[in-house]
Amino acid sequence: MKAPIALELDITNLSHDGRGVAHHEGKAIFVRGALIGERVVAHIVQRHRHYDDAQVDTLLSRSPDRVDPLCEHFGICGGCALQHLAPAAQIAAKQRVLAENFDRIGHVEPKRWLAPLTSAVWGYRRKGRLSVKYVEKKGKALVGFREENGRYVADIKRCEVLAPAVGLRIEALAQLVGSLQAVREIPQIEIAAGDDTTALIFRHLQPLSEGDRAALVAFAQAHGLAVYLQPGGNDSVHPLWPDNPRLAFRIASADVELEFRPMDFIQVNSAMNEAMIGHALGLLDPQPDERVLDLFCGLGNFTFPLARRSAHVVGVEGEHGLVQRAKENAARNGIANVEYHVANLLDDQRDTPWARQRFDKILLDPPRSGAAAVFDYLPKKGTDRLVYVSCHPATLARDAGILVDKHGFKLKAAGVMDMFPHTAHVESIALFER
């Protein structure tokens, strides 16, 4: 076996996935574990035609932004990519990613940059999926995120970013799974945490024995958790204990509480979600006499706060179940000035009754694929302000170019929000005005 090729490299940038970027003989090299401004010795892990992957061996010079990771599993577990970078530097790097995407893809630049939105960086994650694997050689079950290479489940004891009700009990959870007769039939455990209840959803490929069900209930009771079972698809999820768990979270600024089901999409970071809502409404500035359109509205995360400040809000979402629960939440919270519609927003909706209505302002929170298809039929004349919440800077940049070039908008402001600290995920927000 050949010895790996080792190179001395100067790190000049961070990639979209949090690796250091260097160049050697005209070829880009992505170096895991390296930070901007560092000089490192790294070995080549994999060669590609236009770039190479590498791993740090030695730090020859250290970035002032480098910190010691809190998690003992960092570098093995693939759940976090940036724990070695100070939180303030993480968010600054994400702002650079957004700026680079605006320039390279959208060919636009915001008139002003918004101050980055940040919150607590540990124990923030209230939704997640843990992989499960029984390893014969180790004689035990592993529960955790995938390793950085993606092939194996990381052997971890705790997770510092998950909600503490689960993150501090990873080892106990692995021991529980290892004790089950169905240990080889459980591929994953979903996490869904409301304000008062944290639920574990066990996917199982074969029916569970009474003994296994009893063990799950005993674990839930001992640790104050709710347990759901998932024998098939998402529609098969049902509670094991207690009989009717209640998952809900409050949006304090709007004085509403949203109930949800364990597999529903909710924003992963509770504190950041509350801050993001205030941020978005401050930019959109809905008035008591205005009509607002909320696209990709989900459970009504933005719809209800908008309804507290405007005359009427229309929420549109593609998933029937989310719309049904949004309607139920509206009734439960006594909010009457909202209406909801189910529609695939990536299809042309110009002839639907809701799309023919007049709206003063629009808020969008699309999936990673963005909202380009929406701009074939919206916004119409009379909509002069639009706030775009994005989970993917490349599609936001692309869509910003469309709004500016084809719809007469100007990109007035943009910035990032640290929804996923210690990861390379970039959540951002932009204000457009005609």
C-alpha cells in the first residue's frame, strides 16, 4: 500500500460544507479540519479530476478563531462540521457564503447587510434522526448520527446539540436498543421535542414483541419521554406511551401555541425560530389594513404572527396534513382572519382563486429547491414588498436574480440566521421591494 501523499497547504477559504480550501499546482484541495488563515500539513484522502479531498495531519499555524470542540466525538461523528470554529466566526463564514452566492449566481448585492441573527449554540436541536445499527464485532447497538464518511453509525455517548432530554441519554438509548429482541430490526429513531414533551419515534421493520414494547414503555417512563412506533411509512406512526402525547410549541410574540405531530416539519431551533419570526415581521412590516400571502406556510409558523398584525392572511402549503393542523391551530387559538389552501406551489397556480386575490405583501419560506417556479405567476402588481426566508443560499441567490431582473424588485437587505450552529447549514433572510 502506498503511503498517503502529504502536502503543506495554506487555507484561503471555507467550502460550503465547512472544509478548508487550499490550492496546489492549480488544483483545489478541500481539507477537513482546517480553517481560514492556517498553514497545515494534510494528506490526500481521495483524488478527483478537478479537486482533491484531504485531511489535516498537523497545524503549522493556528487560526485565532480555532477553539477546542465541546463534543468528544467531533471529527468522527458527521453531525457537526464546525465545532472547532468559534461561533462568531461560524456565522461570519455563513454570511460570506451567502454573499458569494449572491454575487456568483444571482449577480445581485443587497443594499445593506442585516446583522446576523444568533442564539444558544448547544442543546438547541428539537428535531432530528438518529441512525441505529447493531454491530456484531462490538456486540452492541450504536445509536447516533453517521460518521463523516457516511458509511457507519458513529459510536457516541452523548450529543451536545440535541435537546438535552435526548442528547444526554444517547448511551442509555443505545443500551435500551441493544437489549431488545428486535435490535436488528430498528434502523432509526426520530426525535421530536415540543415545549413540554419530547418524543422518540422508533422505526421497526418487524412487529415488536410484548417484552420489547414493555421495555420501551419502561424507558419512556423512567426518563420522562413519549414513545411512538413506526412500522411503515410516516402515516403509520402511532403512540405507544402515553396513549395520547401532546406535542406543541408556543410563539410567545404572537401569543399562540401550535400543536404538531411527531413527523411534521417544524423549525429545528426553538429560540432561533422565535427570533426569526420577529426578524421577518420587522422586515415585512405588515399593517392592520393589509392582506398578506404566506407561501410554503406549513403549520402556520409565520401565518399566525402575521395574522396578529394584518387584516387578512392567506397561507398556502402543499402537504394536506400540515394544512389541516394549521386550520385546527387557528381555531384553537381563536384566529379568524386566516385562510389556508392546499396547493403544489411548484405547479402553475395562476388560475386558482387564492392566487387571483390581491396581496399587499408576501412572505416565502420554501424548501431547498427554492421558489423559482412561483415567480412564473407571482408576485402580481400591487405587491411591493416580499420577505424570503431561505434554507439554501444558492437557490435564494438564483431567485433573487429572478425577482430583480424580471419583476422589478430591488434586494434591499439580506443576512444570515444561525438556525444550525456548528454545522455548515446556512439559513438566511432577504427583503425585496419594488
